[in-house]
Amino acid sequence: MRERIIEILVGFFMLFGILALLVLAFKVSGLTSAVDANGYNITAVFDNVGGLKIRSPVSLAGVHIGEVSAIKLDNVQYKALVTMKIDSKYKKLPVDTSASILTQGLLGANYISLTPGFAHTFLNNNGTVQDTHPALILEDLIGQLVFSLKNPGGKK
Amino acid sequence: MSILEKLQLLGQFGFELLANLGRSGLFLANLLIRKPQFKKSFPLLVEQLYFIGVLSLAIIVLSGLFIGLVVGLQGYNTLNKFGASQQLGQLVALSVVRELGPVVTALLFAGRAGSALTAEIGLMKSTEQLASMEMMGVDPLWRVISPRFWGGFISMPLLMIIFSVVAIWGGYLVGVVWLGVNSGIFWSAMQSAVNFHDDIVNGIIKSIVFGSVVTWIAVFQGYNTVPTAQGIGRATTHTVVYSSLAVLGLDFVLTAVMMGGW
């Protein structure tokens, strides 16, 4: 009988450990992506992606609708080619949607914000977003500000 | 005492150290390299899992909870100065999963389970139970040492995972429930910062290494103890001291290797 109780308790211990691992995997590290498997891809070309990373969120009107799935360099244009995976619930993105890279708060992480256009045709799988706005690099802005303060009213 | 005598003492110490290292290495090799007898050793292993793992659960859960609470509180106060208290989830999860989880669990494990293992095996040796087992044709390495070693090896990562989850829950309790950080931001900042492979798997690898080192030291010190009352006491102290030092030193080495992009 005592053997049995010990075995049951050890079984509980192992189960508890495995459950805790699942909590770590899914709740803490977010191993599951928020986008379901049958989402669709759209691509966009940016001059500069700043601190954008794979799995950064893609949002529309502040609502999380997908995530960045790949970032590559386009060797011909020397621009960044970003692939986004959009949840299949949001099928109807107009073709003239624009994409911009924004920052969450002053020091937060980068994300892509989509702004819908007015066209009546919609982006399909592997469609391309034409209108893009690159990430604002804070250091560049400060550099420009310092430069313009040094030469007030000077020639460009 | 002349300089030569001092040098001789140093040499003696070196030889002793080397002999001990070699003996413990051989001991571990003997322990690991043997024909597995799963059917016969499984009940022994379950019993050790109970003594090493299940009975350590209370202290692990309790200290995990308090460490999570403290990290949450300290982190909130510091982050709040920079107006970044939303990042609390990230701070708690990363510090617990990467460092505090493996290291604190290993230290508690050395104090709770390691010392008990050494004292138990040491007493078995000094009352000549191990010798009588050999007389009966039962290999004490297989019957006594091996289940304890594997018990520690398996229990340690499980305990570390449970510790981490409880500590993160403690951080959540302080940050979200008590101090009012937004719950959604707490979890999403955590999820965007914690990477499964780089943080959680590496933390588990650390705890597996710590677990095997701590139990190795504990069973070796017990097996190698001087069979007197004083010897058992000394062996137990050695277990706790050596395994704590080994854990802290190895932690630095492992972190350096893992940060190097391994």
C-alpha cells in the first residue's frame, strides 16, 4: 500500500513538472504564434526596418492582426523585404493599404501598423503592400535637429 | 619549517586533490557505464524520486513564491523610476528563467536533498551496510548509489521548472494584483521577450547540469566518507560547500557559453 502511495505521489510530481513546462512554453515564452496556420502572407518593401524583428506584431487600428514572419534584404534595390503573416479572419485588406513601422512608446519595440485604403479589390496571398513608411531612427532625428540648430536659417 | 617542507606539503595537497578527482571520476564512470536493468531498478528509482523530488517540493514552491514576490517588488520600484513598469513581466520572467530558477533551485537542492543523501550513504557505510551488501553479492553501486543519482538527475529539472512557474506567478501577484500593472501588457511584454530555445531550454540545460553535479558530489562524498560520526558530519558539510561552489562557478561558465550564441 505504501509503495502505491509513493508511486502515485511521484506520478503527481512528474505530471506537475510537465504541466509547469507547458506553462513556461505557452504562457511565458509564447511559443504558439497568435496567428492560426491558415493565415495568409503579404509582403512589403521598406527603406529601413529599424529594430523590427521576426514575430513583431502587425496591427491595424491598434488591433493585433498578424506578425512578421521573415525579414530579408532585397539584393537589387538594397531594401528590406518584410513578409507578414495575417490572420485568416482579416481577409479583406484593400490593395492600397499602407504599412508603416512604428515604435511602442518612446523606447519600446518596433511593430508594423497597417492603414487601410479605399480600393474595392483586396490583397490576396503573397500580395505586396506598395505604400510603405520606414522606421524612424531616433538618432537620425536627433542628428538632423542638432544640425539645424547649429546652422539656423542656413542653406541646405 | 623550511621552505622545502612547505613545498612538500603543497605537493601532498596536490596529489590528494588529484587522487580525489580521479576517484570521483572513476566512481561516476562506474555508476553510468553498466548494463541497464530497467525492470529491477525502476521501483528503487521511484522511491528515490519520492525522497529527493516530492519531499523537496514544499521548500521549492515556497521559496519560489517569495523570490517571485521580491523580484516583482524590487523590479517594479526600479522600473517605475523610468516609467517602464509595464516591462515588469519581462524582467521577472527573464531573471527567473535564466538565472534565479536554476541557481536557487540547485542551492536549495544541495541543502535539502544533497546533504540528506550524503548522511544516509555515509551512515550506511559506517554501519557496514554497504560492505554486507557486497558480502551478499549485491552491488551497492547498483542498489544504493545509482537510483539516488538518477533520482537527483531527473528531479532537479522538474523542480526548477516548477520553481520558475511559481516565481513568475509571484511576480504576477505583486505586479498585477497588488501594484496594478496591466495584466495584458505584463504577459505580452513577457512573451515578446522570452524565447523558448534561448531562455527556457538553456535554463533547463543548466538545471540538468547542476542536478547531476550536485547529486554526484553528494553520493561520492557519502560513499567516500570516513566511517566515523565525525567523518559523516564532515562529509555532509563538504557536500553542501562543494556543491554550492560548483553550482555558482558552473553557472558563470554555462552562462558565458550560452551567451556566446551557442
